Amino acid sequence: MELRHLRYFVAIAEEQSLTRAAARLHIAQPPLSAQLRKLETELGAVLVHRTARGTQLTDAGRVLLEEARRILHEVDHAAQMTREAGSGRVGRLALGFIPSASNVVLPPILRQFKARYPEVRLRLQEMRPDEIVERLHDRRIDAGFFYLPIDDPSLHVRSVADDSLVLALPSTHPLADFSEVDLRAVADEPFILPPRYDMPGLYTIVTQACERAGFTPRVVQPDVWLMQTIVGLVAGGMGIAVVPSSVQQIPRAGATFVPLTDVSATARMAMAWRRETGTPVLRSFLDIAAAAPAQPGGGRPGAADPTRTGTPRPGVGASGPAQSSGVPT
């Protein structure tokens, strides 16, 4: 029994006439009658009674009609799903990301992707950057978001956002009222840094910025890696931190963010995926990510006098409100 036999039978049952069914199927009536007889012989049951007024289904024919309609619907559905999967409109996509990616980078990409491909099932997992690379290699995720640099020839890597670095201070810190600060001004402060993983990541970006400023940071809390946790510890007076400016998107009571005047390095967020040809769904996601507008974490402050370690915010001095002696208002 072939699918065409079921389609022929459904047409005969619905038209209740071999003549009308043949016209609907664009075939001659004798071949259609022959196919019906062949189907009845194969099934060992009479499906249609032929009368002067047309055709009438037998009990066996009514059972087959119900099943044939269900089978043909499932076949058509499978064909449609296959076509949509081939175009990247349905399927599954697993993404790994460091928590910082959810501050600015991921939300607009996810919104656009879900709006255009609502039938794709997304599985999102927060994880460390080294876990992202490991799971890409193990094929447990399709793409991942983390901070550069990375040196892995087996992966495609595309930069998706540049994030300037800012200083996170307790709100009670003497420098919290400054509009900009040199990193070297906090060389003696206790630092809260994310751990150092098997790939450079944010740890290396921050420590290299400190080295360029002429000091090695004194790390007091080395085992926290969530930006929200790091800023929470800063708010609790446990130390200071250099963080991507996008972290400011999630305000934290007790913490203040101040731009750095002597740091040109940025935290560059990237998306990575395996080099071999990906699934149509992954290609659809990559197209959306590539078309998404750049997501800067915040503009860098202008150049400052290199002899100064900080600039009070307008209207605020290092020890209180500014007087009228040349401080901008």
C-alpha cells in the first residue's frame, strides 16, 4: 500500500463517485478503479459498494477513511516540519553564556530571534567561559557567549560588543563622588576579581590593565565569578572591582561606578560556534546576531590630565560640595 493509494481512496470516499474522484485527481476513471480494486485485494476487505447513484463506504471503508486521513495529515505535517527545519524555522538551539552576556548583549538578540522564529526551542545555560568552550567541543551546546581573547582554531569567533571598564566602589569610598578616576589611584586597595580559568577572560583583561597602570592588584576575594555577586561584595565594603560598564544596567544599592581615565582596554564579548557547517537553526540565529545593532557598554571618558588621579563630579568635591572656586557647576 502506497500513500497515493490512500489519497485515491480518500478522494473516492469524499466525492462518493469514481467519476468525480477521477476528475479531482486528474486521472482517468479506469486506472482509478483498478487502484481501488488493488487496495481492496491487498487489505482483504471490500471498501466501497458501487451503486447506480455512486459509491458508498462499507464498515471497513469507514475505518480506513478515518485512518487514511490521520496518516495523510501526519505525512503532510512531517513534510512541512522538514521544510521549515531546512529553512531554520523550527528545531532546537542550545546556547551557553557567561552571566554578563545577559546584561546588554543577549536580550535584543533573543527578542528578535523569538519574534522571527517562534517555533524554535531555545535552551539557555549560564556557565563559566571554560565550560562554554568544553561544551562546544562536546557538541552539548551550539553557540556560546564569553569575553575574549581565545585561541582555538576549531571555533568560529565573532565579536558582538565592546564594553569599557569602570571602577566599582562602595558608595562610602572617598573616590565614589569623583566623575572619573585613574586606576593607579586605587593601587593599594583590596580587589575583588573573577577567578582565572583555562582561558584568559575578564581576569586577564583586568590584571593586564592594572599592570599597565603600574601595579599588581591585591586580590582578597578570588572565588566569586558572577558580576552581580562581585558588585554585591563591593557594596558590602569587601573591596573594589574593575568591571564591564554594562554591569551598571543592574543597579546595586551601596555600590557606585566611576569611569577610568587611564584604561583603554575593553571587555570584548564574543559569540563562538564550531567551524563545521551548523544546523539551519544555528545559521538563522547567527544571521540575527550579526544583524543586531552594536551593544556598547558605555562610552569611554575623554582624556584627562595625567598628573591627576581623579576628578570630582560636578557640584561635589573630594570632601563635600564644591565651592565657586573654579569647580564646574
